[in-house]
Amino acid sequence: MRTFYAEEAAYIAAGGFGKASFAGLAACLAPDVVMYQAEALPYGGQWRGSEGIERFMAAMSKVWQSLEFFEQRFVVDRDTVVVYNRGRLRARATGRVLDTSVMQLITVRDGLIAEIRPFYLDTAAVIETLDPQSTEA
């Protein structure tokens, strides 16, 4: 799990698709992996397979410049991992910074990530941070 998060942060910082290797992330994923993102987010929806996760990471890299984790807690129960992430994200378009928390419910199969379900502390704050028209952030 720690490798996955380190690879994710490096991928985002490098600008995503075409600028960074996805191989480190792909090595952590089951072939039939699926991620469920909140529909309200610019990268919302269901992302399936390694190719889907790569498209998700490219979409996320377009909107976020950096992703730093200050605190991560892992709770493991057989094939289920709950991860509490507290961190800071910087938006590419606005330069705004969001300090937030995301809880993720992750299913692991044969040592690989098979399913990811993130739960954001505040999706409205995420959208506002990314919106160049917003004066609230």
C-alpha cells in the first residue's frame, strides 16, 4: 500500500500521462481492478482495469499539481484495508491548496489492489479548490 501511495504522488507531481511512468502503479493493481470515484468530481466515475486506472491518474494529474500525505493510517482485516489519508493537494489551474482527508476502502486479492472506494471529507471543497471561477477558496 505504501508503494502505491508513493507511486501515486510521484505520478501526480510529474504531470501524469506521457510524463511519468505508470508501471510502478500498475505493479500494485490486480488486472480487473476497479475504482469508484465520487461522480461530482472532475475525475468521477468508475475506472476499470489497469488502463482505466491509468486514465483516472491522467485525469487527476490534469487538475492536481501535487499530492502530499502528512498522515496515513492503515487498518487491515484479511483482504480489506481501510486507509485514512490526511494530506495537501495543490490545484494546477488555480494554484490553490486544499488540506483535507480521504478515507479509502480497499480490497486486496493475491497481494494486489482489486477495488478502491474513496470517501472524501468534503467533495464541495475539492471542486471549489479546482474551480478558477470560485472566489471562495
